[in-house]
Amino acid sequence: EVQLLESGGGLVQPGGSLRLSCAASGFIFSSYAMSWVRQAPGKGLEWVSAISGSGGSIYYADSVKGRFTISRDNSKNTLYLQMNSLRTEDTAVYYCGKAKQGVIISFDIWGQGTMVTVSS
Amino acid sequence: QSALTQPASVSGSLGQSITISCTGTSSDVGGYNYVSWYQQHPGKAPKLMIYEVSNRPSGVSNRFSGSKSGNTASLTISGLQAEDEADYYCSSYRSSGTLVFGGGTKLTVL
């Protein structure tokens, strides 16, 4: 079964850091680009970052550029999102998504999400 | 990065058809055939319903269809069923090398 499982969310103070993980199974992880998408409470979806299958191409939304770093370990079938200098507006459920085609076009498999709360 | 424009809500009766619009610019919706649509039930992860404007992934009902004209894409759901009640989001690749979502549309089935 194709599956994505996020972990690493929690409560962090403004200015703090957190690293999210997304464990993949059921497909050839290295063959597919992956993305992070977030959803603030009661709000819509916001694309955050994407990485190609090899890790050689990386993209960020302006709202997180310079603060967040996406990476992947294809030997461990795991996607990461290192989040630094966190702000209250980063509070959201963070989903990882598997690209159906291309790098940042559409996502056919999603994880269940992990909640990140930035608050003092 | 401004979001694509969707109506906040639409409604339709069981068995009827509804259409949700998604308006962007020539830098996103109008410039690429990379519009996708997602369905999201409360507390659940999004589900891909349409990709590349009008293609349905395997397993998605043919009651769901997509189209595009100029800078506006549309999702049509025919033969409305109770389980179609959900939030729907469009997305598009943008020329800046990013992805942009619409604000979302809440579908109510009467």
C-alpha cells in the first residue's frame, strides 16, 4: 500500500526550530518529487516547498524562503522539512505529498498531516 | 504570492450539477495546463480529483470533470451525491517556479 506518514510536529516558541519527517512506503521513493503543503487552522491550503526525486532541484514559497529547508534521504525513503526562525503565522497542519508528475504540479498521495503550533 | 480566486461557497441539490470556478492569471492558470483540483473532507487530507486541467486519476468517479478557458479553470460535479459535500481547492503551477492554490470552495449538498 502506498503510504506517507508525517511526524515531528509539536509546540514551539516563536523564533524556535522544528524538523518534520515524512516516511514513505509502497512506491519507489527516489523516482518521485515530493512537496510539503500546509493548512493553517480554518484556512486553505498553502504550498510550502518541493524537491525533485534526486534532490537536485528544490523550490520554496516566498513565505518560507531562507527559513525552511527541504531535503530527502532516498536510502531511508524519508522526506524532511527543517523549519527555523518560526513565526506564529507558521502554525498549521503540515502535509507531505507525492508528486503525480513533474516536481510541483499535482500530488496524488498525501500523508495524514502533523500539527505545528508556534506560540509563546 | 496571491492565491487563485474561487467562490467561497456553492450549493446544489442531490442529483444536480454544480460548477466551481478558479480564476488566475496568464502566469499560472492561463499559461499552463497544470491545473489540479482537490477534495477535502473535514479533518482529512486532500484527495486529488483532477490533474492537468481535465484528467481523472484512477478511482475517481467520472461525475467529476475539469476544463479551462483562458485564465479560468472549472470543476464540474454532475449527479451530486451526499458524499460530495466537502471543500474543494484548485491549484496551478506558476511561472515563478512555484505552486499556488485557490482559497477553497465549500460545497453544500442540499
